[in-house]
Amino acid sequence: MELLLGIDIGTGSTKGVLVDVTGSVIATETIPHSMDLPRPGWAEVDAENLWWREICQISNALMARMPGGGVLAGMCVSGVGPCLVLCDSDLRPLRPAILYGIDTRAAAEIEALTAELGEANILEQGGTLLSSQAVGPKLEWVRRHEPEVFERAAGWYGSNSYIAAKLTGEYVMDHHTASQCDPLYATREFTWNLPWAQRICGHLPLPRLVWPSDVVGTVTALAAADTGVPAGTPVSAGTVDAYSEAFSVGVRRPGDLMLMYGSTMFLVQIINEYHSDPVLWTTAGVERGTRALAAGTSTAGSLIGWLQTVTGGASFDELMTEAREVPPGSEGLLILPYLAGERTPVFDAQARGVVAGLTLRHGRGHLFRAAYEGISFGIRQILERFGDAHTATRTVAVGGGLRSPIWAQALSDITGRPQLVPEQAIGASYGDALLAAIGTGLVPADTDWARIDREITPDPRHRGLYDDLYATWLELYPATKDQVHRLANQPIV
């Protein structure tokens, strides 16, 4: 029996799955972890002592659960991204990995590079304006603030390409990850933007570009000793975890959209032609020659967890019972869910949460429902921009937030969109296994393991109410922006 190993390095855990060529799951493993927040605006991870160590633990555990007669035919690893891992010539990380858009340290570099290269030129050539999500400004930050690290570096990696290098010794980057390394990549042409890439990377060589399912090499004897994976096993490149998860649930055709309910919300929509929007991320897709639009919020499930803590730490079930007793619209309560700033569409690190319409009548249940509704209003705002590029034909919902009896229904009611919930909810590691199966030729390139379990449909009775509330919600951010920025800049005594 030929089996595939998929592993995903997420923000909160590393997950692995062993799958056969039909998509049947043989075994799974999960290791929880956390990121480091050493300074305000910084988000880091020790790539070697956390990411690589957990890859070794997961792979050893799953190899020990191989059924009799099973043969590992290929593996693939995805990870959080876009990230920046700078390594020396022996593949030793020289500093902690700088994480994706939640790390906002490079604000000055974003401003300087935008002024140098030109906002219109960046949007035209890469499809995406520079933000905290971009890797280019983070490279520039290291060059400016840690020049000794930059000079010692021999290569730069994302989370999955660092693991691919540890497994195979190959220096590669998948096209999708590269397309989030703005402004280093020309998304329209699917290649490095050499003048800009060489300007920012300096002496650092550019990785060889590959597609996520491409086999980039085989497991070395040294990596085999660490991971338990047989030497010579083919390794596919992998990609950023959200895109691998979208691939795992069949979001692969133009108009297909994935909504990921997690600590943050993340959206991926496949488009049929190049399209740029200043508040969206235009990227290469997972499959060869495809493109996608993406967007992400800075809070979602993390806001719910915060509310749970500050309102007394009641159980999730108790809180949902209270919230379900509150009618749609939360009796005139609105929340801007910007407790960690906001990414799409305002891209404002100094944005803050706002509660509007609060009265003595409102209770804990109102706050929870209003939080779900506030998150959903933000998603409606993003989806309206997606629609300018390509009308969504299918919306597939994934993520742990679906266990809330309120959240997904509120989102469908607010946006008017039905949502398909897949049967298999393992996540990106399942997509990794499929990429490995395709890359090794065990299954055709159009193989789709996704099966839909149920559909969440909008309740038309609530549309008028939510349309009115949405119009008011849209006014809250611009109306409070100046005051909130002054509060964000208050010195800490």
C-alpha cells in the first residue's frame, strides 16, 4: 500500500497526517505550540528548535504507525506564511523566524520602499501593495537593524522552504510563497522581479522557483536519521498553510472561495486572470499557472477567546447558550473587532476595538453575538472587493470556528452567501498529502479528495436588518480613526 505524509506547521500547532492514494486517513498526530512575542509588534518562532523539532517528532510518530505492507511514496510540508528565516551556509537559522502579517516591526521599511519604488509600480508589477504581510520589508528591516545577521546569511526561506531544505538540501521556494514576498516577485509573469529582488536581497541568492506539488528532491540520510522517514523519499515543495488548506477542500477553480474560521479569518479566492486591488493580496495559486486573491483579518476567534476570559471564563457552551438567546442584530450593539489592529481592508496597525450602542440592557450574550456579527461585517466588506475581480460561485468554510452555532450562520445572513462545509476537516496537512500524491504521479493532477458534508444557507428574514446595521458599521472606523490613533499612541506610564 502506497501512503503519503502531509505535515503542516500552523500558528498554534503542527499537524501531520498519513493518507492513502484514495484520500483515506490512516493516522494523525498533533503537537500544540505558541509563538514568541518579545516586543510590541514582533511575532517570532525558533525555526530549528520548534519547527524542525516538531517535524521530526510528527514524522517519527506517524512512521511508527505505518500499517504492515505500507510504503511511504512521498511527503510534503506546508507552514505559516509568508515568513522570513535567514540561515547560514550550514542551514543554521541566524535569528528567530519573523512571522507573517501579525509581525508589524517593518512599518518604516514599508514606507521607505514604497516611496523608493513607487506605490503604483508596486501594485502594477506585484499586484499587492506593501504591508506587514510582505517579506521584502522584513528583509530590509534585518539589513538595517541587524546588519551582522544579514551579512552572515547565505540563504532566506519561508517556513515550508526551510523544512524542504532540511529534508533535501535543496534551496527552493514555491511560486505562491514567493508571490507573497512583495516586492520581490512579478505575479503577472510568475518569476522573480530581478531588479527589485536584487536590490533588497543584496548578496543573498534567490531560491529556485517551483510549484507546490513539484518534487524538489529526496530525503537525505541525515534527515532520515532525524525524522524516521526513509532516505530517498520524494519531497514536494509545499506552500503557505492557508492555500494548502484551500486546496484540500477543493477550492481550485475560478470563483471558488475558502473562508477559514480561526484565530484570524483568512480568505482565498481563485481568479481566472490577473487582477490587482490595493487592499487585497494578489498571489500565484497552488496549481501551476493559477492565480488567487487573498485577504486576512487580525482577529476572529482570538477576539472570542479574549471575551471569554475577560467576562469570567465561562465555558464555551454556556456562552453560546447566552448568545443564542440574543436576537440577530444584538439589540443595537455593534463591535469593530480591531483589538490587534487590522489587516484587510484597512491595513491599520493602530486600529483598535470599538463597542458602539452599549446600554445597561446588554449582557454577556449580547457582546458575544455582536462580536461574531462584527467579524462577519468585516468579511462582507472584503467579499465586496473580491467580487470586483471574479464573482464567487462556491464558498467553502473551514476551521475551528465552525463549532460555534452562531458564527457561520451570522456570516451567511450578513453576506447573503451559502457556505459549504466539507466532510474532511483535517486542514492543510491533508492538502499537503494530496500535493505529494500529485507530485509523485500516484494520482492525476486534477484529483480532488474533498467531499461536502452540509450547507449553511442565509436566512432571508434577517437581510434587511443586517443591511441597515452594516451601513452603520462601515461608518464606525472612519468616524473613530483619529481618536483611536491618539489613544494608541498614548505613552505607557
